[in-house]
Amino acid sequence: MNVVVTGLGTTSPLGGDVASTWEAALAGRSGVRTLENDWAEQYGVPVTFAGQLVVPPSEVLSRPETKRMDPSAQMAIVAAREAWADAGLAEAEVDPERLGSIVSSGIGGVWTLLTAWDTVKERGASRVLPLTVPMLMPNSPTAYVSLEFKARAGAHAPVSACASGAEAIGMGFEMIQSGRADIVICGGTEAAIHPLPISAFAAMQALSKRNDDPQGASRPYDVSRDGFVLGEGAGVVVLESEEHAKARGARVYASLLGLGMTADAHHIAAPEPNGAGQTKAMELALERAGLTTADVAHVNAHATSTPVGDMIEARGIRSLLGSHADQVLLSATKSMTGHLLGGAGALESVFTVKALETRTAPPTINVTEPDPELQVDLVRDTPRALPEGQIAAINNSFGFGGHNVALVFGV
């Protein structure tokens, strides 16, 4: 059964919707900035910048909605509403028994959890909000999306760290192919710009510490890369069986053709040094799509800007594609958005679909001196055209714990 993308939604460090986010990405703008708080002074937090949302959910949602949802669920609802409307489903008759919701988060309601603990310590247990558990649980975003759209075919939240959003889309793909649903609202969300996660990631030496140059800090494949930049936001896509989409006359952005998922089984945080699991995920996705490497025109890389991880992925892409890698345009959009953790693969799926729809590969910024080992054509600073005809694109997402997810989209 063929699966197509009929709706897109996001709220991100580049914009409050898909149109503004895509426009900023094509312009090569950074969504990273210095945080307006006193965390560094109060707690000694060593990193003072991140990729925050351009449009806070409080400007879009009602006050009762924001009070009963963790920020991660708020962002998911904002993106899901846009994707639903974009798919033309607001006016359509949708069978709730054939509608699914799969929206993931890598960390869940960290703001709710830690704020509640502060309340216990400072004001006592009796002052904890009754909705604390429903707000902090990692399945809260997908549950609220399910409630919003009456999705009764299933509401799921696969948690696989930074691969969570991509895995949710892959699970939506399989949910439709298995016959469980005709439509699935799927994606990822994260709201972890909080002093504890920042301090913890910094302690791992995972974050860039370029406090004096926030917008230049995320620099995938550059020789001076020194870690990722934390971001926040959500990305949601509406997946639909091609038959169902055609029957209601829906506009189709692209097809989701293949999914590959593997596990490194190597280390709780570090990727397997040879990238075998990452390469295998891409290989499986192409095989499931019924495509060859010659069909691939574009890759939206995981590329977080870490000294080790970037080149493991790049070598894997070269190993998979061989000499055809010279004709493939590589984009690393985290250079502009920062790393949305559980939301990353979903936002980057939106970027991948838009790249295919517009035949335009978005740029990678901040790469002033590319790593000499890089053997794939990196799109730097300005967008570049993708070829006409039938083409495919790979979106890679890899997560702590050794989770590897590759999605293949095509037009």
C-alpha cells in the first residue's frame, strides 16, 4: 500500500509555521540566540544559548490549553493543527476509527517534572498540580493530538532519543501499510531548554560552548565543530494511504517510500565507530522503497555538529552511495535550527518533503572550512536546485542508545 504526505506542520526556532520556517531555512538564517535568563549566574550553567521558538505557544493557544499541557504537548498541538488544516482535513469527513496519532518526544515533560519537584521542596506536596502526571508523561503530546482529532485507531509514542520523531513517522508508515489506519498524524516534539538538560548535555561534552557566537555555534562538518546546539519545537506530517488521499482529492506533497531501522548495540551514547548500523538503516530504507542508490538526489543528514558523529554518518552515506554520492546534495539543517532532540527527525522530514516539492535543497550554514574527510557534496550557505523527474531523498535520524532511523521520500 502506497503512503503519501498530505499535510505539514511545525513550530520551530525559524518560524511559527511551515511557510516561515522554510523561508528562513532557504535564506540560511540561524534560529539560535542567547537565552534571556539568569541561569548562568544563578546555577553556573556553562552554555547560555539555544534555538528557541520564534512564536511561543502561549501566543497561539488559549490560556486553559497552556495550563493543562507541558510545553512539549503545546508545541505538538500547534504543529498538528497546522498539518491537519494543510491536509484539507478540517472540512473533510474522517472516520475516527481509521485515524491514528503517533507523536514522540525524546525526553517528555521535563519542565513539568522539574517544576513540580521545586513545588514539593518549596511549598509542600499538597501544592502539586493534579494534572502533573498527565502533563509530564512522554505520551502526553500524542494523547492530546489523539483527543484533539478523535484519533481512535491508536495513539503511540515511540521513545528513541533523537530518533524519536523519525521513528514516529516510520511507525505511521507501517500503521497505514498494515491496514490499521487510513490517516496518521505523526511527528515529534521537544521542549527541553531548561537548566538541567543543558547542564547535563554540557557535562557530557556534547554541547557547543560558543557563548560569544551563538548563531555560528552549530557548524556541521566544519573542522572547528565542537558540539551540538540545543533547540526546541515540533514537526508533524499527515500520512495517508494513496487510495484514501485520491478518493478525497487531496493535494500530495510526496510519497513516503521506505523505512529502515537498526540498533548499534554498541554504547549508551556514542555511535558505533564504523557507522554500520546507520548505513544499514539507509540500505534497508532504499530496499523497502524498491529503489537503488542512483535514485537518491538529496540527503537531509542527522549531522548534529559533534566532532565524532558527523563524519561517521558522512562516511556511511559515501559507503552506501559510492560514486553516486558525487551527484547527491547533502544538507545539514541543524546548523540553523539547533538540535530538537525528539523533534529533530520530524522537523527534518518536513524539510525533506519541502525540498522534494520545491526541487530545492536547503543550505548548511557556518561551514567555513569543511572537514577534509567529507566526500559528499555539501550544500553551503545558499540553496541549490534538485533535478527534475522522479527523485528520492533520505532523511537520517540517530539517537542516544544506538537508535538509527532512515526515511526515504520520493516525488
